[in-house]
Amino acid sequence: MPKKSLHMKILLWGWAIMLCALLLTFWFYYGTVAEELTSSSGQSTSHLLNFVRGQISKSDTDPGSSSFQKTITELGHDLGIRITYIKNGKVLADSEVQEDRLSKLDDHSNRPEVIAAEASGSGENVRYSTTLETRMLYVAKAMGKDGEFLRLAMPYSVIGERLARVKLNFALVLLLIAAGSAMLLIYIGKRTSAAVTEISATATAIGEGDYSKRIRVLPGGEYKLLANSINTMARKIQGHIRIIEDQKNKLDAMFENMKEGIMVLDPDGKIESVNNSMIEIIPETANSRGRMPLEVLTRHEIQDSVDAILSNRSESKSDSIILDFSDGRSMNVTICSFNDSGNNRKLILVFHDISEVRRIEMVLRDFVSNASHQLRTPLTSIKGYTETIIDNPPSDNNTLSKFLNIILDNANHMSKVITGMFALARSEYSGKKLRSVPTNLQQTISHTIDNLTKQADSREITITTGQIVKDLVVGTDEGLVQIFENILENAIKYAPEKSAIIIETKSDGSSVTTKVIDEGPGITPADAERIFERFFKLDENAVENGSSGLGLAICRSLVRNFNGDIWVESPTDIASGTGSAFCVKLPIAKG
């Protein structure tokens, strides 16, 4: 059986109290009416008694005679009441009893009304009459003679009928009031229950996270205030939750998409969560939840710093560590602490890959070192010859012209070195930004040959092409021309006069390999490994040959930008140990 609500209990108690009050009112009213009816009937009977007494006093018949019995009987029938004449307790006449039965009647001296009449002259009493077998109202009065009393009796049923009608009417009124109040109670209870049910359902929905739920039908009274309060609360909570969810989504997006690896440690120093970048940086962290950093990273430096911060042994709440891994990567690990909602200290470890920064720093150091080395020699030569001309000008014009040509050659060499450094830096910087397109290899090689034909003719070197594939390769016209110009220019420079240079290509279906074959002095295996390094020169007499040592480095950088490869095969003539073949492999463009 469902439990009744407090409001329903109050209504039921009120209904019960109201019914009790009505019952008490009926009881009091009924008693009063009964008393008034009895009193009124008694007074009416007393008046009749006086009337009968007067009639008897006028009669000439003696009490106890047959004529007296007849007179009493006729008078009782005319008035509709019972008349009894009593002397010393003996009934001498009775309008409702036959004359021959009068002697058999009980002694009436002990009747309450008779006793009262003997004491005060008159008396009343209501009781059951065994003679008439009904409830009667008795009124007795002394006749003025010793021991003689006149008594009138009226059926109490007359009063009872009136009281029964009063009782019936009051019962009907009470029933109607009870039924009406019960229906009103049910209506109010249902309305109240509906309001409470809706408020309860809304509160439950809000508690379960449905903050858009509202109480649409507002009940009256105090429930309206409660409904408005719940709606206001839900609206504010929904706003706060929306702000929290927006902030959470922003943090989740930052957490999952930032390039830095993030590792969160719980108050015990165990891994709580990692982001996708952390898994990419260190795959072992994919299933690392609940483990110590030392178990996953195998670096005691991080574990020591974490333990120091969590145990408050560290004066600072954060730390920064640079780690060098065996695979050549370098990480800058920043450790910072924060307190969660339970005021427990947790840690966040941010892994920033600084490998590229370290590599650039190393390249920059090498670049500065190599650049200063490459520029120092020609600059020293320029300074020396310039000081000689200023301090001891040669008297011979040929000697002066020779000095000035040396100065010009060294200046040109310096210009070429600087131009080469800028070209290399530009190719490396634009590596990932370079947008490759399908490029016609045949046209690129033809254009390169046209650019260097004059330089080759000056040394009587012939450039011939073999089978050139018509496939489009990945690259750019400018980039491929620069690659083949550098390779072909080196071939012309180092090949003997009146020799031949051959250019040929070969396709394997996915890529095209282009070979530039010359008849030069060849390259040793040791030099073949370093020939694509910056500032590396086979000929130490760099100024005279005009070499900057950056051409092949630029070629390798550009080829790698196109997802290709470059290498040298030497010697091409095993018997003489001469000749070189520079090979450039480029992927075939799709579509």
C-alpha cells in the first residue's frame, strides 16, 4: 500500500475532525431537542391533567364505581391519552384497562411519578409500560385527598417519532456533508498529488542530469513558490553545467590535440591519464594507467623529481628536465603540481619534443663554423693582396693585374659560398611547405642541357641523352632544374676536356631513376659517403675551381623534399677506376 503524503494526511485528519465535530454537535442538539420535546410533552400532559381533574371534580360518580370507570374511559378515548386514578397505590379506574382487570394491577404507590406527586404535588416519568407494552410518558398529580392521585400517560412513541425524524434529517445532512467533503478532499488530494508528483519528477530528472526539465503547469499556493524555485534552480544549474561542459570540451580538445605529450599523475605518483601525443611520442604509455613513471619511461630523473614534489621535499612545486633518449630525440619535460577537488596534490608532466630545436642548434653551430672556415681563406687572401697593393704597389702592370684578378676570384668565391648557403637554407626551410606537382622530367632535363651547353662547349664536352622516360614525376620545374644543373655543372667541371657526359633514365613503375654519367677522376668510397655534406670538396683548391661545397648538399635537400633519394656510383670504369654516375630517384606522380 503506497504511503500517504503529509498533505493528504493533514486533509484526512481535518476531515475526521470535522466529522467528529459534526457528530458532537448532533449529539448535543439531539439531546437538547429530546429534552425540550419531553418537557413540552410533559407540560401539555400537565394541562390535560388539570383539565381531566376539573372534569372529574364536576362528576357525581364516586371513584371505584363502574360509572366512574366509564367516565374515565370515555374521557381518555376523547383526549387520546391514558387516564389512571390511584388511591393508596390501588388503581380505582384506568381508561386503557377493563374494569374486571383493575383488581389484578400492581400496586402503583411505588411508581416514580406517584412518589414525586405525593412529595411535591406533581411528578413526571418516562418508562416502559408492562401493561401497554410500550414506552410511556407519565404525569401524576395529587387530587387533594389523602392518597388519591390522578395520572395521565401519553405514548412516548409520539416524541420518539419526532426525535427519529430529527435524527434522520441530521444523519442525511451529515452524510451529504461527509460525501461532499470527501469528494472535495479527493479533488484537492489529486490536484495536490499531481502537483507534488510533477515537482518530484522534475526534481528527479534534474538530479539525473536532465537540466532542461521544467515544471510547466504551476500549482497554486505554496507549491507555486516551490515550482518557481525549482525552475529557477534548474535554469541556473543548466547554465553552469553548459559553461562547465564548454570548458571541459575546450580542455579535452586541447589535451587530445596539442603536440606536446601530457601525462597526469595521481596523488600516489601513479599514471592517471595520457593524451594521444604522449602515446605517439612514447608508445609504451598506451596501457600505463596505474603504473609509476619509472616503469614506463625508465628514467630515474623524472621519478626523482616526481617523488620530491609529492613528498614536499622540493622547495618548488614545479620542475623542468631535459632528457636525451637513445634514439636521438631530446625532450624538455616540465613537471607542475595542482590540487584536485579533494585538495589532493596531483602532477602534470608536459613532454615537449625539442629534437628539432637541438638539431637546428647543432646545424647552426656547424653552419657558422663551416661558413667562417670557408670564408676565412678567401677573405685572408683578399686582405693580404689588398694590403700589398696599398703598402707596396707593384710597378709592373701585369703583376698588379694578377693581384687584382686573385682578389676578384676570391670575392666571387665568397659570393658563391654565401649564395649557396642561402639556397640551402631556403630549400631546408621550405621542405615541408614545398608543394610538389606532377613535373615533366623530359622537358626539365632538356632545359638543363640548354642552360649548360655553352659551358660544356668551352671544354669541348659533349652531352648526350639516352632513353628518357615520359612519366611525370613528383617535384617542381624550378627545383628539378636546380638539382640537375648542379649535378651537370659538377660533371662538366671535373670531366676531362673533349670527353662525353651521358644522361639516361629508368622506370620501375613507381619511381624514375635518372643517371648523369661522366668520365671524371672518380670518387673513392670514403668520399662517396660525405660528398653530399655541406662544404665538402674533393678539390681542396676551392677558390681556383670556384666550388662552394654546397651544390650537392642543396641537391640532396631538394630531392628529399620531393620524397626521393640521391646517391653516387663510382667508378663507372672499373679497369681505369674513373668515371662517376650521380643517380636521382624521384617517385612517379599519381593521376
